Amino acid sequence: MANKILLSLLDLKPEYQRLWDSCEIRPDKLSSTQSIVTKISASRPRYEGLQQKINVPWYFVAVIHNMESSLNFNKHLHNGDSLKKRTVNEPSGRPLTDPINGWQVGYTWEESAIDALTMKEFDRVKDWSLPAQLWQLERYNGVGYRKYHPEVLTPYLWSGTNHYSKGKYVADGKWDANAVSEQIGIAALLKVLVKEANINIQEDVAIA
């Protein structure tokens, strides 16, 4: 097989654990990372409310929310499109159901988030170990880096850390080897959340 994409999570777990253990936030990105985590922590009750409904870790939802819509509760969790109508960008036409309160109001953030997360079957996940979460988060954004540019670790996870310097998709299917992601990646956010939000990623969610 030409690509690791076809390997199972069991095969990839050691890789994710090794990357996590050796991951360090770049000094020039630390302040920005802490600022985002402060905003995440302020909205923790809302994320925890969603966790109670579909048993997906609150911080897992929060870091996706930051990556897709900069923690804006007026945008779809799927891709950052406006909640006033179904998504336009990929994945388009979501949610499939009409908003509960009607089109004049649009979707609530919770309606959209539940659709985004269940569409990926996160509500059925049983393994919430750290490597498994990193794999699920990489899959959420897409595995194009792993499949077509394995020399670059996905910035969705690793931007802002010692594991990423340059190379990114600047548009769907358009690769630029010299472009640099300006987002703070999920691993950096989780590093600070583990330290400051008193979470234990291995034990924080009770699995039914």
C-alpha cells in the first residue's frame, strides 16, 4: 500500500502517541493558544451540555469549533457557514432536517453541532484515548495530508507546534508547499487544556 491512510487506528496509535509526547508549543504561539483556551473555557458549560446529549467529549467539540468557525456560535460546526441556512460549503446541504424554530430564525448551534458530529458517527465512538481522538480529529478535517503529502503533518492538528513549519491546502484540492497555516492547531490547544482546564483525556468521558 502506498499510503498510511489504509492503516487501522491500532496501527497508527503509536505514531499519534509519539507525536503527542514530543509536541511542544512554539514560544511565539503560546500567547495566542492560551487566549483561545480562555475563550473555550468560558463556553465550557455549553460544550458540556452537548456532551451530555451525545457523549462526545466537550473539549473535543470545542477544538473543532475553534478550527471550523473560530468559536462563533452563529456558525455551523461542519464548516463555519452561517446558521441562517443549510451549509453551502463542503459538506453542503447540512443539516438535512429543517430548523426546529423555522427558517426565519435558522438553526441553533446545538442542532447543527449534533448533525455534524453524528454525521461522522462520533456518537458511536467507544475509544476516546488520546491517540484515538487525534485520529478522529484528523479524519474530521480530511486525510489529504496523510494521503498525498505525508512529508507534512496536518496543520489542523500540529500548527503552532514544533511538528509543523509549512505546507498546506490553500483551497479544496489546491496544495501550496510554501504556504503556512496561521491557525493554532488542535494539539497545541489540547496541551493547554489538559494543563489549565483540569481534564484527563483518557478518563473524562464515561463510555456507555
